[in-house]
Amino acid sequence: MGRHWITLVRHGQYDKDFGDSGGLNDTGRLQAMSAGEALKPLRVDVIVSSPILRAQQTAEIIAGALYEEEMPYATDPRLEECVPSLTRRYADWFTANRPNVTPDKIAACAGALFEFYLSTFQPLTEDDPDRHTLVVSHGNVIRYLISLAMEAGEDAWTNMLIYHCSICRVVIDPGGHPMVVAVNDQSHIAPEFRSEQ
């Protein structure tokens, strides 16, 4: 029985002046190309991306590095940028800077990510070989999914940093148990091109 490998990559740096409409900037494209090169040894079976432009562009660049022929990828609205919980230490900041992050939106985000986790972080059937799923999304989303895999509690995601185009990996063993293998691996990106904001 094979193992299900799930690789999570945050999108590259982007032009924040345009909000969610902003595409990757030159640094972001270089970061995405570096991630694609780093992932070449894997046999990625499926790519799932957030539908937000910067994530889709990152997924396209990585897919181009992994496959000679065009590799289609799926978008999943559950992977959109969102805030899955609000801890006391960040409450004042969000009130001042993101007043649109309401309790209803937070609950919807957490629910969508939990649903994605349950449907994606699954063991394989008995006869399946190893499978590799690549998820391209956003820092908050990836941190929350890693926290779920670690059973670390709903607010643990706020204690992690996930840099642009860093790589996280989780493996699901045949018994369905998730093991976090890597978090925020940036070794494929030259130090001068690493970024978090």
C-alpha cells in the first residue's frame, strides 16, 4: 500500500497594490520557478490551486517546470486566502487593518479548510502506489492545514511563518495518520529572493 504525499506551496511574491487582483512580480516569478525546479524529482499526480490570480500563476509556473506537456491543474475555492481563527494577540490588528474579517467569515473559512482537509488528506487504497498531490495556496491556508495535520489546535497556525514559494510536506501513512515532514522549506530559493510579506 502506498503513501499519500501532500506538498503545499505558498504563492510567490505579488503586487499588493492591486489586492487579490495583483499578479506575481518579478521576484514572485523567480520564486515560483525555483519551487518548480525543487519539485522536479517528484512525480506529481495532481495540482490543486487557490483560484486567486497569484496562486494560479504560481501553479502554472510550477506545472511548466514539472511537465514537458501542459499539466492541467484544478482550482478549489476552499483554498482562497482567508482567516480561519482570530487569536487575542491579533484581534486589535485585524480590527484596525482588516475590519471586513467578521466572525461569520472566520467561521466560513475554518469550515471550508476543514472540509478540504478531510477530503484531500486521505490515505490511499490498498493497491495504490505512492501518490503526490501538490497544493498551491496562501500562507494562512497552509499554516491552518499544517495545524490540522498536527492536531495542534485551531489557533496554532498563528505560531508559524510560511514564506513565498516555501515548501511544506505532509505524508499520510496507510493507516490514515498524517506526519508533517517539512514546514517553510526555502532552501531552493536564494537568500536574497526570500520573502514573507
